[in-house]
Amino acid sequence: MKHKDGKPYQSDKSSWKVPMALTVVVLCGLSFYLGGIFCSEKERYVAEDVSKVVETPSGTATRAVQVKAISFPECSADFQDYTPCTDPKRWHKYGKHRLTFLERHCPPSFERQECLVPPPDGYKSPIRWPKSRDECWYRNVPYDWINKQKSNQHWLKKEGEKFLFPGGGTMFPNGVGSYVDLMQDLIPQMKDGTIRTAIDTGCGVASWGGDLLDRGILTVSLAPRDNHQAQVQFALERGIPAILGIISTQRLPFPSNSFDMAHCSRCLIPWTEFGGVYLLEIHRILRPGGFWVLSGPPVNYQHRWRGWNTTIEEQKSDYDKLQELLTSMCFKLFNKKDDIAVWQKLSDSNCYKKLDNPDNYPSKCDDGTEPDSAWYTPLRPCVVVPNPSAKKLKLDTLAKWPERLHVAPERVSDVRGGSAGAFKHDDDKWKVRAKHYKKLLPAIGTDKIRNVMDMNTLYGGFAAAVIDAPVWVMNVVSSYAPNTLPVVYDRGLIGTIHDWCEAFSTYPRTYDFLHLDGLFSAESHRCEMKYVLLEMDRILRPNGYTIIRESSYFVDAIATMAKGMRWSCRKEETEYGVEKEKVLICQKKLWYSKQSS
């Protein structure tokens, strides 16, 4: 550096020695102070240097993740039915238009709870299947409102310490069995294995889905979170598949052309409003040749209108409008009797060709949104047209149940790297793994386990391997992974799309068994491990089990965190005894809140 006169600048070393020394001292002191603040949190995870070295899947050696022991605190007692992404305490932040506030709205990261959700006071281990279909402990789902409001419709009734489920509903107060018998007369495909998967929108306490289980039909019962009824919680407590959800402004978390049948029994969804956009969503998720069943207004309006606080003219107008909308979407009236009307989604391409006319409403969807995109994807007022080149997508071209379970679906070739050979390999692999799991956890296949979740499935291989056990499996496909959920549905299984960086759409204590295969290996770069484990703890029933199949890199750290959640775990070998991968078997303990009486 030079002075302004151009002469070289001679630095005076003595002039900066003192300030530099002071700076170092100040920085060291500040560092020590900040370190004391941020490292004094007793419940903070701190990574440790460990000597254990494991082989990663790529073959390179790396140090395993390890964390210090921790004990998670209890949440307060008012969190016993906490559903983070559908929390009534946050509804006021969102609009009422089309019931937007009932959709998923997850809390920001700084509002996340890092505590264990307690069970209700007096909680007992759930009654086991199949007895649970007809009764459950009152203390496990302590909601009196639905009992008082629906007592005349025989949804449920309280007797002593239990809720009993007589099998009634708004449109079938005298029993769901005779209601479904009539439905089977209208839809013969319900009897011969043609129809396997169904969705029930506005499910009540899921009596319809519960009855169909004995008839070989697997139903996803759907209802929104509410303050009074807890419909989905009742369904899951009974051991019937259910999930929190609502058709509002976002697509349901299912791929297109998946369900064989959809059902609405006076579910109060305004089907003809907003341009029929809710019907368009039913059309999207329903398989070509599939059936939509409606009972309640405006069906049978000629005989029922007096009980609906309306006029016969208004109800006739609503029915005509509904029929017109369904016809414009390529549905045809298939059958009708008494209070039940059945429409079928056409598989004939001639109807869909008419949608090319720009004057038609609704129009054909353009290619701007993938038909199977269903995670925070807005509803669109257009028709998702089935792929005409998919010859085995139609209901009458699929193998009948149970043969379709092990037949490679046509849509497996739409998955990157997917093929009939890859499907067969996956199917065979899970038969071997499930056999090994049953040795490690003998409870699999017994009445101790009913509600099961495979947290990151590929083709539903685990669910297929335990199909003979008295269980049902919710197959979850990551919203960041290749969308293989169409394959799951094509083989006659059920599932949903989900992002495990967020809470799942269910109540606490609703699954007996959680299975995950490599979830942390796949998602740890996005989702913090402790939040995934806390979410697993929230949805797992006390005394419930988990099988965590993971890279050796993660297993010990998972076990340490699990201990802090009051789980007891043991590490086991895989069926092949490889060092790179381990199996962690855990059980969640039953405990009660300190605030409990």
C-alpha cells in the first residue's frame, strides 16, 4: 500500500498488536458465552464422535450417526387428540370458503411440538379384532356429542364403559347389512371379486366400510377433523381403515384411476356446486368402469322430500342438475332403487372425445398437471381423461380379487425402472422378509395387531405378504419418491401419498404396527429424524410395535431416540445377516399423563 504521495507505506506493527489481541479475547469470550447458551439445553441432541465404522450402500466406510441419550417430556393433557396439520386451534387462521380451514395446514417449524402425546385418562388397550368392529372402550374415544346427536340413527350407543356400534347410519338406521345387500343387488360386480377397493366420503363411524370387509372389499373411509364427532378416530379404534381428509380446494392424496367404487351416504358434500368440481375429483380417482354410489338427497326425492325441509320442485331440480353434470363427465346411470342410485364411469373413449369441443363444460384437462399428482395439488374444473393406451386399467380388464394381488399391473411400466420382472422380484423378496419378521415378532398374524402402516412402500410388497393375517395395511408412498401408488391400487391394496417431514392425517393412537424400510436413508436429508420418530410415537397405539429396517448408519441413533420416547427396542439381523443393514424391533409402552386423575 502507498501514501497519497506515492511512497511505500510502512506499517507500524506495534500500532495493531494491541487491538488485535483485544479482538481475539473478545471473540473467545463471546464464543464461550454463546456456547454456554446453546449447549446448555438438556434435551438437545448432540452428535458425538464415535469409533464405530459401517459400510454404506455405496461400499464406502463412514462413521455411524450417534446421539446422546434424551428423555422427551410429556405434552399437556389437552394434546391427547392432537392432529398437528388439522388442528382446530388454528382454524381461525384460514378461510371458511369451501371449508378450506378443514384442509391440511401444518404448523411452521418453530411451532412444532417436541413432546409425547399422552393417552386419555383411563385409556385401555383397544378391544381386539373382530370384536372391536362392534364395540370399543369409551375412555379411548371419550366423545359424547356424537352419541347424543346420532342416537336415533343407531351410529353408536354408550353402555357402561363401552361404545357399541349397531351398524346404523343416516341412510340406514336399521342396519348397514341390509343396505349393502340392496347395493349388491344393484351392482353384481361387488359379489365376484371385480370390485376390491372403495372410498367412502363422509364416512360417519365407517360402518359401511366395516361391513364390506366381510365381502372382500377394502375401503378407505374419509372424513374431516372436527371438534365433536371424531369419526375417523372411531373408525380406526374399531379396526376399520380410515384417514382424515376433505374434498375442498386440494386433490385427495390418491392417484388417478385407482378406486373401483366410491360411496356417499348423505355425506353433505355439495356435489353440484362450484361447477361440479367435487364430482370431477371423484371422477379422477375412480377407475374406468368404476361405480359411484349416492344415497340421500336428491335421490328418491319423490318420496323423501318432506323430511329434507325443502320442496319437491327444488329436489327434482337438484337431481336433474346432478344427472346433467354426471353425464357431461362421462358417467352413466347404471342402476337405481329406493334411496340408492349408482352411476358408472365410462371407459368408452367416444364420450371423452366430445370433451374436445371448446364449448363443452367441463372440458378435458390439458397436460399442465400430472393426473396422479395429488400432494397439495389444487382441484381443477376439468375432466382427467383416462389414458386410452392403458388397456388393463379398466375395471373389467383387471384380474379379479384375489388373483390381482400378485399380477404385475400394467402401470408398473410407468415407474422409472419398473417392469413385470421388477414387480415379481419385489413380491418374492417381501414373502421372504415377512416370514423372517414373523420369527422376530410373533405378534404379527395374531389379534394383537390390526391397524398396520407401511410407511414407505414401493409396490405394497409387505402388505401383500401379510394378506392372510387379520390386518389391513395403509401403504404410504413419499411425495418425493417415484409415484408407485397406482401399482398398489391396481393390485387391490390401499394407500396414500405423504411427506414424512409433516404429520400424517390421522388421530393419535390409531395404528398397532408401523413398518418402515429405509425411510431415514431416503429422507434424512430433508426430514429431521426426531420429528419423524415423534410422529410415529403420536400415531402408534400404546403397546404397539414397530419394525424399522435401516442402514447400520442410522440404527443405533434411532434406538437411542426411541428409548427417550419410552420405547423398548432390540436390534436384530436381517434375513440374510448382512452388516450394512439391521432390523430394529420396538414396542411403545403404555403410560399415563402426570396430570391424569
